[in-house]
Amino acid sequence: MNKKSLFIIILLLVALSVQAQTIYSLDSCKAMALHNNLTIQNKRLSIDAAQQVKKEAFTKYFPSISAIGIGFKTNRPMIDTDFDLGELQISYFSPVLLSIPLPTLPIQALSGGISGSVTAVQPLFAGLRIVHGNQLAKIGIQAADLQVKMSENEVIEKVETYYWQIVALKEKLKTIETFQRQLTRIAIDVDAAVAAGVVNRNDKLTVQLKQQELAGGKLKVENGIRVCKMILRQYAQIPEQNFDIEQDSITMPEEPTSYYVESQYAVNQRVEKQLLDLNVKAAELQTKMEMGKYLPQVAVGAAYSAYMMEMNKDNTPTNNFGMVFGSISIPISDWWGGEHAIKKCKINEQIAINERDNNLQLMAVQIEQTWNEWQEAYQQLLISQQSIALSQENLKIQQDYYQAGTSTLSDLLNAQSMLQQSMDDFTNAYVNYQVKKRIYLQVIGK
């Protein structure tokens, strides 16, 4: 097999491997992350756990039923004595029987037995703790659901960040490859000039150093793409190891002005605000739960009991009975410390209110700050775009000067480096714009 055939086979294999790659858009990555991300799945499981807590709290409305059974066997009868019939009152016997000696009667009883009972107690009033406990359980479900939404926002932000980082690195890679091709053409011209004795060998070494610099930069970018893909794959739970992202050409995005939302209005749309409100409500219910401990507890119930005692070998009587009852419990001595416990709960309630108000103020500041950062990112994008235009014009001039022999190779390479830097700056500014846009939309509740 000649080298030409081997080269064609390698190209075909590369083409097939590229075609085999699955291409993911940003929207598909976000959809997969929302469905498959393990952090989000754990948060959704926390909703199931909170629902079980609510179901458990609801069972407190039902009667409390308990059963107990006891069985015992002694090594000797619990009652073991002799009963002298002669000690009976004489009035119980006729005069004829008085002359007859009465025997002593041995008595042995309670050498074993079994007993069982069932009791059901229905609480009628427990200081409203059952009601408030169910309300707390419901708040737990609502909080778990909001935490899922927060996790979804955080994961989507990470997915977008790494997606755009890959886009930026791929753009930088294309820029490097473009300049490598340009540098290859320059190297050919320099080699010819050196061979003709027009320039010295130092220019050739300068070009080679620049080529090595670009090769090192390319390797660094390729490694960055590989790492970012690994992280994106973990967040979005992408099944394929060999995948690529959909990449459109980078163009100037829209101005942020149309997205602005007044900060106080945006705060009310935040998931965090709803969580803070639930935290205050939970603190209020905790106070009511604590107060309920010191109110009278009223309950009614019923019980049924049966027992069987072994009196002797031939006599094992059984008995059973049932009863209904009502109870009222007033924790009088607990009132002494209860007053302080209730005050502590009220303090915690005020702390929750203060934390909510403080965080709402901080969220308003965060929204304004994020808006400013997005605007700055857009302005930086405009500056970078102008810088590219200036660098392109400068490179064209230096190329003309170099061809005319009025400029040095170093000036030409510097002009190339300036254009490459301007293009990289534009790419970084574009990615920063997209990230700031995602953050702003998130902090205003969209």
C-alpha cells in the first residue's frame, strides 16, 4: 500500500468519525440537564420525602391504637397456703357437725396466665399542634419544590457557561489555524528571500518561533475544549463521550435595553423571595406549635382487656371487660418554662423577618449590579468589534509595506499578533455578554 492510498484511508476514517459525532445545541443541552442532572434529581427526590412527611403528619388526626399482651409462668404458685376450715365461725355449722374435726384445705393458685388489651385514643384537642404540624409539612413541600427550581437555575447557568466557553475556545482555535496558514505562506516567502540573500537567517528563525508559539497556543486551546466538554457532559448528562456542540458564527447580539426590569418588581418574581416568605411563615407556625404545648390536651378512648389465670390444674378461669374513657391534661408546671420557650420562638420569628427584609434589599442591589455588568459587557463587545476593524486595517498596511520592502518582518508579525488578540478579545467579550445575559434573566425571575 503506497502512501497516497494510506492517506486517503486516514481521511475517510476521520470523516466517518466526525459524522458519527452527535451534535448538541444549547437548548438540547439545557433540556438534557433539566431531565438528567443528578443534583436536580436529588432535589426532586426531596419533594417526595417532604410529601411523605406531610402524609405522616396527616395520620396524627387518626386515633392512636396500641395493643399489649403479657404471659407468665412461675416456678411455684403465687398463692400457696393452707386454709383451716376449723377456724370458720361456729355459727356456720350445726351442733351435730361441731363434733366432727374439720380438715385443713391446701390452696395453690396463680401459677401462670396470659392477658391482653387493646386501647384506642382519639385526640380531640391538642393545642392545635396537629393542625399546625400539617401546615408545616405543607410548607416543607412548597420549599422543596422551590429548591428544585433554584437547582434548575443553577444547573442551567453552569450549562450555558461551559457551552459558551467551548464556543469561545473553538473560535480561538479557528483564529489560530487561520494565522497558522498565513504564517506558513510568510515562511515560504521568507525562505525564498533567505535563499536569494535578500534577508538574513534571523527572519527565518523569527517565523519559526512564531509558528511554535501558535502551535503551543493551539494545544492549550484543544485541551481547554476537551476539559470543558467533560464538564458540560457531566452537567447535562450527555451519554456520548465523543460529541460536539452546534456552533453558529459569532455576530453582534442585540442591545440589552429591551430586557430591563425595575428591580423592586423583579425581586417579587424571584424564587428566593418565595422561599424567604415560607421561612417566615414556618417560624410563625413554630411559635404556634410551642404555644400549643401549654394548652389543655383533650382526648377520648376505648379499651378492651381479656385475661386468663391458671388457678390450679383443673381450673383456669377467663375474664374480659371493655371500657370507654375521656381525659384532659393540663401541663400546669410546664407553664413556668413555657413562657420563655414561647418568647424564644417569637425572637426566632423576628429574626426570620429581618433576614427576609435584608435579603430582599440585597437582591434589589444584585439585580441592578447584574444589569450594569450586562451593559458593560455589551459596550466591551462594541469596543472589541472596533478593535478588530482597526487591527485588520493595520495588518493590511503592514503587509503592503512588507511586500514593498519598507517594513520589517517583526512589524508584520506584530500586526498579526494584534489582530489575533483583537479577535480573541471579541470572542471573550461575546461569551461574557451571553453569560451576563443569562445571569440577569435569572436574577429577574425569568
